[in-house]
Amino acid sequence: MRVEFFLLIGALLFTIGCAGVLIRRNAIVILMCIELMLNAVNLTFVAFALENQSMTGHIFVFFVMTVAAAEAAIGLAIVIALFRRRRTTDVEDASLMRW
């Protein structure tokens, strides 16, 4: 398949994720949209790696997946702390967690 197809799908996924981050107020949905954006970038890296016949894109994908796993773990811990304290996952209430 042509690389343009994968770039178009990656751009579409990134746009959906970006719109979700900007529009939604639920912290869990925002984290899922960030993961969608990171996966769109991974798709782009792999598409360019296949086009150029190099392993560099695959190596970048490995590192992005590592960062995404750490982001998911830390983000979920913050959401759990917010929910235990305020009984909501609304990001507007996150500013109320100040001491």
C-alpha cells in the first residue's frame, strides 16, 4: 500500500485525538485521546520507516510506546487521586486539589 494512505489515517486519528483533548472534560477520556494521538504518531513513524526501508521509525515507536505506558500509569494514578478526593473525574475540579 502507498504511504499516503497511512499518513491520511494517521492524520485523521491525530485530529480525532486532538479534538477529544480540547473538547472533553473527563480526565479518563482525555487520557484515551492522548493515547490515540500517540498511536497516530506511531503509525506515521512506521509508514515512513517502511517507505525508506529503515528501522529508525520502529525504534522511535518503541520509545513512544514506553513513554505512553508511563503516561498511562501516572495519569491513571492522578485520576484515581482526583476521584478519591472529589468523587469526580472532571478536569475542572483538578484545580481544587490545591492545599
